[in-house]
Amino acid sequence: MRKQWFIVLLVSMCSIACVESDSDSPNAELGNTARGLASTSRAASATFDAQRAFAILEKQCEFGPRPPGSAAHKETQSYLFTELQKHANSVVLQPHQYKTETVTLHLNNILAEFGPPRSGETLLLAAHWDTRPFADRDPKPENRDKPILGANDGASGVAVLLEIARVLKAHPPPRRVVIVLFDGEDYGRSVENMFIGSRFFARNLGKWKPDYGILLDMVGDKDLTLPIERHSWNANRGFTEAIWRRAATLGLTPFQHRLGDAIMDDHVPLIEVGIPMVDIIDFTYPYWHTLEDTVDKCSPKSLEVVATLVISIVYDGL
Ligand SMILES: [Zn+2]
């Protein structure tokens, strides 16, 4: 992802509305329905195993840096595909080639489908599974051509979604959920050669289009700070604020109800084709695009915080 600098404006946001259900109220039936969904959401949240998610983060890092074209990239793709097959209705690769000035990349998005078949609402859950080929933000100049491990920048979002895949199998969701793991997000030195997989995905949707989606990127660091990402808010303000209000209702304090930076990331190509997308990203991570983006900088608790929010949206809706 890339940061876009804007003058930070403080904005006032609407306060959180708490609605209490009341069995004597005219909305008693609705309240009971909401309680039923909430109990499923609680059961699903309890099924999410933060240690298991963290082990998935570690497993990806054990392959080493995972930039397109590397052996580790191939091994990781195989691992992710196999793991998703254990839980999803179906898993497919979305292969595509991308030519730079010097090389042709062979990339694959990985898509996994859960829940009821193609009818009703579809929620897209996204992350990128490739890692950056060079640590161009490393404080040591001699490291800046070396590939990063991407414990947070890459592996964290994938870890949350793979563990959620297991939860979705145990607790079938009330809406269709598609997990997409994008390739080629972090490839280029400039934005022209980044977000390759998400751009391909957005261009090749055909008649199908998810109703809304959540992108996870850099969600595993120990000191998790998640302000509202500005591109998400600019494009779909009501949707984005609903996500952060839900986080507040759930008591997830790393989600900060204030506007943060505008980050170029995989959600932007999808927003451009009309899909409401929210990017959940911690851009205060000091090890971003350095060789220090390693497992010890991440925590199971952070993965769990983000998973709790996503699971609530999956089972309770917006
Ligand atoms: Zn990155």
C-alpha cells in the first residue's frame, strides 16, 4: 500500500446509537431476530482461535519472503489453496500474467466461497498474500534491495481470513461470503506496478459484483491502531462509519473513530468499479517495508480484535 498525504481535517462524526431490544415493544420480533443472530455471532467469535490464526501468520513467514516469481511464492500459494479447500464450498485460482519492463509475472488471486449459493447478499473479505520484493523503507541502505518477510504486511490479513474460513465452516453464515486473497499487491516501486491482482479482479468481475467488502492489511502488529481509512470514507461514508460504529459497540478499542490517512491499497480498484470497500489498516506500523517486519512485531490479540469485527459483520450484517 502507499500513503497519500492530505491535510488532516478533524471531522465530527455522528455518535453511536445504542438500540436496546424490548420484548414489549412493537419491534419485539425484530429484537428477537437480532438476539438470535448475535448469539450466532458470539458462538462464531468464540470459535475463532487467535493462537491458531497466529500460527497461520508464522507458517507463511516460514516460507520466507514471498514476492512473485520466488519459490516461496509458489509454496505459499499451494499452502493457502489447500487450507481454504478444507473449509470452503469451493476454491478457485484466478491466474493472470503481468508484464513489467523486465519480466513477466505469473500471478494468482485465490478465491474461496462460503455460505448460501449465488443469491442474496455477498460480502467480500480480502487481503493480499504476496510480499514486497524490496525493503525500500529500511533504515539501512544496504537492505533496501532485499525482500521483506511481511509478517504484518501480507501474512496478518491472510491469517485472519484463513482462521475465519474455519469458523465459516463450523458456523455456516447467513449470507454468501467470498474470501479473495490478492496477488501482486506490493510488487512495484511505484503504484503503476502495485495492486496488480486487485486490478485484474476488478476488471474481470463480469456480471457478478459483491455487494460490499472489507480489506484487511497490516492488522497484526502488537500496537494496533486503526483510524478510519480516508479513501474508504470518501467513497462510502455511511458504510465506513457503520463499520467503525460496530467496532465501538463491540468494545474494540484499537478502532479509533477519527479520520486517518488515505492509503492506496487493494480496495481502491474495487471502489472504482462501484463496490463499497473498507480498508482496515494500521499505517502507523514503524516496520512497514523494512526487514524488521517480522513475527515478533505481531500479536495474536491484534488478529483477534480484527476478526471479532469481521465475524460480527458476517453474521449480524451491518
Ligand atoms: Zn506493503
